[in-house]
Amino acid sequence: MLSCLDDFLATLDEVDGTVIKMGLSSALGEQELMAVHYFLDARHVSCPMPLLRAKVALKTMSEGESLCLLATDRHSQTDLMAYCQKNMLDIRMWQHEVVFYFVITK
């Protein structure tokens, strides 16, 4: 889990970084994007790993902080939405190309 968008994008190759930044910008304004505290890449891992990684990350976060999680497993939508609803966490989800984006606020 990385705590800065620039640090997160630096871990990706140039093509992935461009695609991910476009996906983030497609649903979040610049101010909203800057309000995200942590970024977690759960692409290319099968369920339930995106949910498990989100749970671990959320345990370390404070109230009001946001986590942006990226996943490619289509079942992650159901798992993360149900988890957030059960735990009364705010979640925003969208898809850009093959990546699902989740912004979860504790």
C-alpha cells in the first residue's frame, strides 16, 4: 500500500501508469484524487485476495481516510461492495477498460 499517487504510479510501467491515471481521472476530479490517502494495486489477483488486501489496509487507516484499490477480478465488485455495506464504509466503484476502481473511505 502506497500513500501517494505519484509513488503509486512510479511502481508501474509507463503504459500501465498512463492507463491507470486515465481511469482515475475518468471518475475523480483532481481535488478528489488528491484527497485519496492510500493506493493499493490488486490487479491480476483472484478473489478473495482484493478483499483481504483491502481489509488489511483498512485496519491501518484512520477514520476519514480513503483507500483507492484497483482490481481486475470481476468478482471483487461483489465482495468489496458487500464488505463495505456490512461495515458501513463509504465506497465508490467504477470501471475503466478492464480495471475496477474502488475508493473506500473509512
